[in-house]
Amino acid sequence: MKTLDSLGDLSGKTVLVRSDFNVPLDGTTITDDGRIKAALPTIKRLIDANAKVLIMAHLGRPKGEVKPEFSLAPVAKRLGEILGQNVALAKDTVGEDAKRVAGALEPGQVALLENVRFDPRETSKDEAERGQFADELAALADVFVSDGFGVVHRKQASVYDVAKRLPAAAGELVFAEIDSLSKATDNPERPYAVVLGGSKVSDKLGVIANLLGKADRLLIGGGMAYTFLKAQGYEVGTSLLEEDQVETVKGYLDKAKQAGVEIVLPVDVKVTPEFKADGPVQNVPASEIPSDEMGLDIGEESAKLYAEKLADAKTIVWNGPMGVFEFEAFASGTKAIAQAMSDSEGYTVIGGGDSAAAVRQLGFDESTFSHISTGGGASLEFLEGKELPGIAVLED
């Protein structure tokens, strides 16, 4: 990939940066600013280079409409606090105010365009429509830096098409992500364990298929575990289940056995009658889930088993929580995985999204993990071995 150095002297130039500021909000309050902090190395390097830094990003899913609740105003405020300078926010993406804000930038200053997904052309499947939006974005700057790893798996105007219209390079964050994930997948130290959770098994099928030839152990938790348990003939009650994937999962279990890959499934689960934080909870064997209850976390014995399976691993990659960690009663499985990885002397990668949010919410010291990715979907597709359009377009 092209580096920032390949862009030459940036002093006085306007650098259009695609960052990933899709942060969780409670009203207008940012509840986790991890993605903003992850973008700082690139932003500070551009400030030090005396560049005019114009950042574009998205927030939420406004679906091509201007929706005030998805404004980047809280991000501009928080970024300004961290940088110790006012970060102006344009009222639009490529309109008159965007042109005004871009034109008013002085070397060393940072400004932010409003949510690029307020414009329907950003995510259009029509290349001409995306190209038109990319032309208008590119007209605001001299060079482009791609630093939003969380969106590099998307063929979108601000990620892919702009890179074709300006001298382009990858930022510090994207380089760090690719380097860290490659270290965990290309030639991992063994035993190599992968922990997969989250709600849907269908989201992870490509990863499972790719890892059957690479990993030594796959630990399955979260909502997707119930499709695996169903494939083993167990009753799963009202737990999350993808009935149409049961036969596919049976096939993967057979393939894993043939490949000598150990698939570790819950031996017990925590169940409750309703999806709520304060209902009655019981810990039951995975083979004895009541027909009228739902599993919302791996059980106590499973948590111990999974920790044991990670204890000697030299490389661990984790994507997806073990249960509904937002509810205290169902956080212990996810906490056990985080603790085992935190204690590990191996190379540990947390694959973004809910796993990264869980680590922070549960109070773990981030420095105890080798790498915490900022991109849930992007890291998943990387683990699948897919080409990421936003990376491919930056290659020399």
C-alpha cells in the first residue's frame, strides 16, 4: 500500500482524510471514543506536516437522508477537546458550507465534513452516482488519506472512488490494522485459537470456512452457538436460531473433524424466559435447555473450558461476544474470554465491533491486548480472506 511518505511535502496542502468515527451515542453523548482516539496518529502526523486536515466520516445509518440524530457534531466537539483546538463542522458534505469550511482551513488546522451518508450517492450501487459524489469531495482537497479501517470493506464514494481521483495513501491506522491482522492470520504461532461469537452464524460462515484450514481451535459462543447446538440434535428453546443454516453447520462440524480442527461448543448455558436484564436466570447443561427459555450467555463451566482452551494458545483472534454482555447477568462469558486473552502471553487480537466495545465496557486495560481492531465487519472479511476494496485501491 502507498504510505503517507509517498504523498511528498504536505505543507499547506488540503488533505482529505476518510476516518471511521461511527461511535456509539447516548443521545448526543459519546459512550466510547475509542475510534476517535485510534485516528489520532494520522491526524497528528498531518498537523505536524503543516497540512490542512479535512476529515470525512459517517455515523449510524441515515440511509441517504439528513437526520440530525446522526450529525457528527458530538464527534467534532470530542475531537477538538482531544486535539486542543477548535474543529469546525461543515453543515453539509459537499455543499456551500463544506466549501467554505475547507477554504477557511489554515495549515495545522482540522475540520470535519458532515456525515457523508447524508448523501445517498455515498453508498449507491451505481458507479456513476458514486463517482459524481467522489468528484465533489475530491474538489475540496489536494490529496486523499484512507484511515477508516472500519469501512475499507465497502465500495463507497468516500472510501473507494475518491482514492481514484486524488493522490492517495493509507493512514497510520489502516497500516497498523493490516499489519496486526496479517500477523495473526498469515503465519500464526501455534496453537492458533479463534473465538467467534455474535448473533448470527450466517455472518461468520465465510470465516469458519477459511479458518478450517488455518486454525487449531474454533471456540463458538454468542447467539450463533445455538445453531451449532441444534446441529448436534439439542433442544435450544426460544434461543436465537438460524434454522436454514443447521445443515450447513453439520457440514462444517464434519469438515473440522476431517481437518483435525477442534470446534469447542458450550457445555452449559445461562437461560431466562424473556429477553430482559432483570429476569430469572438459571445455568443449565447445553443438552437441557428448556423449550420455553432462551440462552443469553455461555454457562459457568463453558467459561472455564474456554479459558482453558486459550491458556496455551500462542495466537488468539476474537470476534463477537459470548452473550448479551450489555446485561450484567449475561456478561460473564464475554468477560471470561477477555480475561483469558488479557492474561495470555500469546499474540492477542480483538476483532473490533462488539468485542472491542465489551472489553472497554467491562473495564479491561486495553494495553494488555496485542491489538484491538476498529473494524468489526472489515476484520471479519479480512479473516475470510476477502479482498477489501478500500485497501486494493491503495496498492502500488
